[in-house]
Amino acid sequence: MDWFNAGDYEIVRQVLQRGVAACLVLGFVSAVKQFPVSWFVYHLPGWFHRGEVVGNHVAQLVVPFFLFASQPVASVAAGIIVLTPLWLVITGTPPD
């Protein structure tokens, strides 16, 4: 059974050969839908892409717990959860 399609295999190969930093940029190049903003985001410095990964992990793993907090905090958490996939779509890396 083939567990990886061609794009997934390429990403795994890049991680093993060059490290995680290569995969951060590879996502913009191999995206199925390329938006006009993708070119500009692709050329941003590496520290920005690493910050995007950290922010995405925080938004998906930590922020949902704040939905159970009192109202001002829960509203901010909900806004972050909504804005995270929108940022992915705008930058040209739509979720599969």
C-alpha cells in the first residue's frame, strides 16, 4: 500500500536530507493552488517561516483550551482559531 503521494514523499525526503528549514519553503513551491501572495511569502526570510510554524502549532494545540476561559479571552482565542486557516489560504498554502 502506498502511504505517500509524490508530494509527501518529497517533503519527507527533504526533511531527512536538509532538515526542517527546507520543508518550510518547499510547501510554497509545491502548493497545488498558488495565489499572488505566495510569491512574496516564499521570498520572506527563514525566521519568518519558522515563526509561522510555531504560531500555527500554538494556534492549533494551545489556543483551543482558552475557548473555555471567560468571555474576553475566549473571543480572542476564537479569533485566532478563525484567522489561522485564513492565513494559510491567503499565503497560498491551503490545507488539504
